[in-house]
Amino acid sequence: MVFIVETGAGTPNANAYTTPAFVTTYLNDKGREDDNDWSTRSLLRQQQAIVEVTEYIDFRHGARVKGERRQQLIEGRQSLGTVTIAVLPLINELLTVGQIPYRFVDALTQENDVLRGATTTASAANVIEAINNGGNGTSVHLLTQANYEAEATSLGAVVTVEGQIDGASGNDIVFTTTVTSAVISGSGTLTGGIDEGPQPLIFPRRGLRGYDGRLVIGIPLKLKQATAEYATRTLAAKLAPDLTVDTTGALVQRKREKVGPIEEETEYAQGAVPDILRDYPAADRLLQEYLRSGGGVVR
């Protein structure tokens, strides 16, 4: 799981308003570290809870937050990876980029075969030719297709691979090697790709003022505290559950069942969708000064 905390600068790809350590300290200070077993949950589950409630805060309250996103445009960036071929690859060792495994060989016999050069620099140049241009019949097998997910450059024996387009989706491009001597970046994929567009989260804001009239800079303390309050609650139950429908597809407003004698009653929603989102006063009130009046459930 990727867990990226918003620093207050409009962090690309951020998905969390605070850290598990902050939540733990906040609860400890209140003597509530055992709320819904927070203190015994794994770090991964704590991170998942924070990501869940960060999404919930933006979904539930985002339309009412005063001001505007701090970063209205984050420039896109390509995903990257590097591999250093320190020693001449062994026969049949692989460098995989996306869906294509490039095989180092001394004789081209099948698609995606790449000749080992006399030096590591030559080997790097050959695999770059394969990635960028495909087969040439001399250093790369003729049937090899140019890589449609990535392109490459080199400096000596260091090969740099970039996703073909800007964006976080490039971080899913496979980038692995079986070359024994090679030093490769990442943990199986290219990294660092960023989508172009506004910052991913509602906070931080420009033009946001608190009750005292002062500008709120970065990620305010009360937002982190609200995240902590919501995080313990989402461990017990989903904060924004799906609406209940029956087999006809109709939206169920209320359902009552009685056993002995058997009795069942179903009330269907008419017109507007019922508000199934609960109030969480301890958390909701912490955000109140950042919200425009009217609508919503914060009171």
C-alpha cells in the first residue's frame, strides 16, 4: 500500500492528512489509545484507516470548505527507473520493462533477444536500442517490437527508463532484472510518476481563515485531530456505507422484520435519497470553523 502524507504544500499523490504516530499520540493524551483497539492494530491497518477517513473528509465536507486548493495545477511527471549494469550480463539473464522481457544472449534466436556487448556500456546501448526502436537484426532480434510503455537513455552502463506518458499510472510499469551484477531502482516497478491536475486532497487551502480571522497555513491541527477521531470510528464501522437496495433495485428507507408470527415490512425511499451518513460530533465539530454555513451535517 502506498501511504503519502500531505505535508501542507499540496503534495502530489497525497492520500493521508496525518500519520499513525500522530493519531496514537492524540489518543494517548486523552487516555483513549484502546478505542476500537487502535493501539493493537498493525501499522498497515492504521494507515488504511487514515486513508479511508481522509477520503471520507473530502467526500463529506469538501464542497463546504472555505478557500481554494493551494495547488491548482501540479505538473505531470513521468515515472522513472535506473539500472546499472556493473558487470557483463550472463547469457539468458533478463531486463524486463513493462510486458517485455529483454534477454541477453550471444546469438539472436528469438523475439526480444539482445546481444551482450563486448562491454557493459555496449550491452546498455543494445538494450536501449531494443526498448526505443525494436529489432534491427544485428544487436536486437528482428521481431522485437519497440516498447510501447517506456523509453530509455543511457550514460555509460547506467540505463534510465521513463514511462511513455506523464502520470501516476506509469508507476505500475514493471521494471525488474535477473542480471546478477545489476543495481536496479524501485521494488519491481518504475516510480515517481505524477498526474497533472490540482492537488489530490481538499487541504491545504488558500484564503482559508479560522474563527480568529487568521489565515490557516498548511494542514491545521484540528484537521489532524478530526482525522484521528474519524480513524478510530472507521475501525468499528464504515463511515459512509453503501445504500441498501432490495432485489428490485429500489432504495430501502427502512426495513422491519418480526418472527412469531412472521411479519415483514419494507419502506422504500421516495424522491430524494435519504441521508445515511451519521453525525460524529467529536470529529465533526473540529472542522466546523473551516466550513461555509448551510448544508451538510456539521453542527
